Amino acid sequence: MRVRADISEQGIKVHMMSPSNPHADIVQEVVFQVRSQDADAIAPVENRVHHPGLGLCRTADLMILTTDARQRQTDDFATFAPDVAVAVEVISPSNPGNDYITKLRDYPRMGVPVYVIIDPRDGTVTVHSGPDSASGEPRYADNPRRYKFGDAVPMGAWTIETAKFPRYRV
């Protein structure tokens, strides 16, 4: 059992976690594919993403950043959110609102340019991109692109084949 904490204006939220096998398999498959396409990409799993100026800290299932971005880091505690190229979350059956609502609100505010939500419950992948502040509150500017397991999914500079992604058993 692992513990994860997120920090927002609403306070500190602690999550007790025990990711399922499909969850872990998907994260590892994405890491493998990203590293196969770009040997210099950094793909930390279960790492903190923060924006100290906003007082926000989230833990991403997976984030992808360049070697240059990692070398710019001045904090060993977490990765500065605007240096993250892609944040990836795999939906957990017990807490989908954390990824679909909370992180979808916070990642664009923090400056993460691409946010990918993989949902093994229904076999879909949703890609959000283009943080924009035109409405006053930063949010992803584009209409999210939705894919089904089996599709090739572009996410930032990388494309992920999703045919091997397992679904949750009902």
C-alpha cells in the first residue's frame, strides 16, 4: 500500500493507493513506448509535479519530460510543472474524479501543456492540450481528442500504440 498526497487551495489530500495490475501494466507500457521512440526522454512514474508560485502539488502516474528540462530542475522534491511535456493519469476505479476533475482543472493552471487520461474502465484515452487563459482561468483550450484502446494516440512529441492496454474486469 502506498500513500500519495496532493496540495491545492482546498488543502492537503492524502490518497491510500494500491494500483491494480492493469494500471501498472499500462503505465509501464507507456514508459516503454516513449523510451523506444526517444532514448533521451525522461519518464518518471509516481512523481510529484509542483508549481510553488501557485501552491499546487500533484502526483502524476507518469510524466514525460526532456533531458534538458530535467537538468534545469533545482528541486529534488518535485518536478516544476511547466517543465513537464506530458502528464499521464490512468484512471483508478475507486477515484476517477481526481483525474477527470481535479487534475484536469489543476494541470493547465500549473502550465502542463498536454494531459492524457487513460481509462481502463471503458477502454478510452483522452488527450487535452493547449493551456489557455483567455477565459480568465487557465484551462485546456482545445476540444479533447478521444481515442479507443487499439488506436495510435499522439501525445506531445510521442505516439502511443494502445492495443496492448488491458481493461479492468467488471
